[in-house]
Amino acid sequence: MSKTEANETATRYMQEQAEIMKKYGDAPKLSGPDYQAAIAAVTRTFRLIGAKAK
């Protein structure tokens, strides 16, 4: 991954994390559908980072 790609990926990651926190709060309940949705959102983020790293 080039420096530019890494920077773009990191920027996107931070933006996604901010959106997750806005949507689910700073300390989401650790069960139920909101928690599962938050996990899915974070999983998508890490999949993106992993795909870009290859």
C-alpha cells in the first residue's frame, strides 16, 4: 500500500469511527441489535483496511 493509499484508508477509518460513535454513542450497550450493528460496522472497516494492505 502506498503512503497515499494508507493515508486515505486511515482517514476513512477515522471518519467511519466518528459516524459509528455518533450513531451508537460512546459506550453502546454490549448486547442486542444495536451492539450487533456496531460490530458489523467495525468489521466492515477492518475488512477495508485488510483488503488495502494486500
